[in-house]
Amino acid sequence: MKTQYQIRNIVLGIAGLLCMGCQSQPERQELYVSSVVFPDTVSLEEKCRMAAHVIPSERQLAWQKMEFTCFICYGINTFTDKEWGTGKEDPQLFHPTELDARQWVRTAKEAGMKMILLTCKHHDGFCLWPSKYTDFSVASSPWKGGKGDLVREVSDACREAGLKFAVYLSPWDMNHPAYGTDAYNDYFVHQLEELLTQYGPIAEVWFDGACGEGPNGKKQVYDFERYYQTIRRLQPEAVIAVMGPDVRWVGTESGYGRDTEWSVIPASQKNLERIAASSQQERGTGTFVPDGDAMEKDLGSREKLQQAQGVIWYPSEVDVSIRPGWYYHASQDTLVKTPQKLIDIYYSSIGKNSLLLLNLPPDKRGLIHENDVQALQEMQRILRETFQHNLLTVSTSQKEKDLLTDSDLKTYWKPTTKEAVLSFAFAEEQEFDRLVVQENITEGQRVENFRLEYRQDGKWQLASEGTTIGYKRILRFPKVKAKEVRLVIQQSRDVPQIAEAGLYLASEEEAITR
Ligand code: FUL
């Protein structure tokens, strides 16, 4: 197995031209799209170097760049006031009176979210579109006289507003009589086919990890490989999340990601075999079925690499609800997360190399409740104020400033060694308490330890420090005032490529300092 590399040798001649900090000689580098299997005898240093050259697939990169996305949990549970249904509900219960998908999309868009993921079918099996393959759907409900199609309304509203659309289809189905038999896998694939062919481009397909019993008391063996093939065939640009090969569940529903978050993590022997077998058509991602413990604190450290026989690009998604529950409950109207809490979550997810998938559950009317809208608007207003002015744009370090503040991952600062110092000077003292930094992940994730220092009384002082950076890392620290600052890369798996950086002074309304 270990002889089959998914290596793409790429001559990065142009890299030297793109970046003023780079070595000027064209450099030959190996990049491994999505995964690499380590050779039999290889040192830890070499494993680290190889892991630092694993890069995301195009679909994973496009997904990561969205940063902030919206989850909509809506369905029969909304009307029964439950979190999980039974599959025995009367479809007549589904009866929104003022449903407005455009209000959902507007709310998400104004908050800066780039995609909406809709629970097209939850564990109860009730479908929000009129599926040909079951009556347990909106077609049997009084909503729009049984003529409604919520998947259509949400996907149309997304397209109109320029947001991406994504589908959550629960493999667990408490309603379908075939659940627990092979015939259910056919049913599930048929439903996927409906969703993936009738509603335009799909950016993400989300498979929940929950797997319980169906109506006949049996559990289902899901044919994930067949599901993945169906998605790749019909929507090749869609990432497959959670119980899928492209996007990893962060391991908690709290909204708080890891301080050290590697997008490159070891793959099990079984998955390495699958990857090796599927490398031709799928660059290694076609049949990777998640099987590790997503909740472990450490997933990708050097210690983990030491044990590993191969690694995969498998970035983290943080899913969390704006309320205690995933579904709307009137009793939780006063328990909507505050703007400050949402901002804390923002820093702890997007600010820690994860994508944030924030759930906004519409109510029985079919609207996102006023309290939720208000909390979200406030969150966005405060964050906008914090990040309106990148102080590095007024630094006198012209070369670095141009590379690091152009919002382009592919122009980056690259030193000649793994440990390096990036300095900035200001004409006058500046006050700041937030650092944003991004690696050029199009050539891999590399940084293992870094510090932000500022000069005071002729001495360098620590402002803050972190471990991984990855796509994006934001550090919060008590306000400092200085004319000189420097980013010190203390440890890296290969020569780092710092694509973007920013120093900011937080809005006082964040009311959080660390
Ligand atoms: C969980 C489910 O069981 C919840 O109901 C919800 O859908 C959440 C996003 O994932 O596994």
C-alpha cells in the first residue's frame, strides 16, 4: 500500500516571481493534493515535511474561503417542539403560516454568511421537498396546499442573493419501512439524486453521524462509498462533510474549536488502502470514510505523525446553534446567544483555523425570530468595527505590507528558513489587541509555533503567542501600544508562507480581552 503515492510534482517556478520575500531561484516542490502515504522507512522530519506539502482539493479550498456559513434546522420538529422526532408524526402538523425563505437568506447574507445548509430531511425522515420516493413530506402537509417545495424556495433565494446552497440529508431515517435493509441504500441514493439534480449547484452535502434504529428496530449499514460516488458524479464541486471525506466535524457542538488545529491529520490503515485504490479518479478523496475519534484533543501533532503511515487534508468545521437547541422552541426565545458570546465563538472557530456553521432555526411562522436576527446583526456590526482598519496598512514596511494586506493567499511572505522573523514599523505609536494571520494553504499548512512581539523601552516583549495558523488564526490579547512589532515564527514543518496579516484594535463593545 505504501508504495502508491498520490504525488503531483509541481514546478513552482512562478512562486518566486509572485513573492518578494521568496527565494529568487525557481524552486521544485512536491505538492500532494488531499493526501500522501508515507514511504516505509521515513524519519519524523521527513513526515513533517511531507505533511506540510499536502494541499486542499479545489473544492476544499473554495469551501474554506467561505469562512462563515449558515445552518437552517427546520422541519416537523419545529411544529412538535422536539429536537428529535419519531418518524410517526402526522405531516399535517407541518404548517408554517408566514414562511419566507428570502428572510432567511437576507438575515444570513447581512451577517456575512456565504452559504445556507438546509436540513432537507432530519432523523424523523420528513422531507422538505416533494420526493417521488415517499409520501412523508411537505406534499402531504397543508403548507401551500401540499404544493410547496422548501428546498426549491431556499435554493432559489440563495441563488438570487449570491449565496451558495447546501443540503443536509440524514442517513438515519426513523420513518422509512426499508430502513435496516439494502433497499434503504437505494432509497437514500434516489433521494440524493433528486436533491443533486433538481436544485442547481450544491456546495456541500452534510451527513450526520447519528445512526439509530428505524421503524422495524433495525439499524442501517450505510453504503457511504456509493453515496460519495453519487455526489461526485452529480455535483463534483460539492464537499462532503462530517460523515464524508472532505470536511471534518470539529468534535464538539459548543462553537469552540481547538487552539491547535491541523488541517492535515493521519488517516487509518483502512482509509490509506481506500485512498491508494482510488487515487487515479479522485486524487485520494473519493472513498475516505471517517473512522477516527473526532473529539480527541490532539489530532495532528508531531506525536501523531510519528505513528502515522499517511495523512489527509481534512479541515475542521464548527457547527453550533444560536440557541440551546438545533430546532426552534418558543421557550428558548430568551436564550438566544448574545452578540458577545457569538463574537467569542467567531474567534474560537474562524479564528482557530475552522469554518463556522452557525444554526439559525426558523420558527413556526417560518421566519427567523426577531431576537436571533438582532443578536446576529449586533455581532456583525461589532466585528465590522473591530476589523475596519488594518493597522499594518499604515506601517512603513512597504514590501511586507503590500504582500500581507492584499487579500490574496497566493502572494505571501516567505523567508529562507523554517524559523523566521517578520518585522513592522510605524511612524507613530499604534494601539492594537488583535492579530489576524493566514498561511498560504494552497501550498500546505506549516507553522507550529509563533509569537507576536512589540518593542518597549528598547526590549522585545511578548504580546501573544499561538501554535497552528493554517487558513486563518486570530489572537486576542490585552491592548499594547508600540512603534515596532514583529511576528516570530518559532517552529515550522517547512519554510512558512505567510499570506495575510493584520493588526487591529477591538471595538469596546466586544467586552472581551484575553
Ligand atoms: C446532530 C443531530 O442529532 C442533531 O439533531 C442536529 O442535526 C445536529 C446538527 O447534529 O448529530
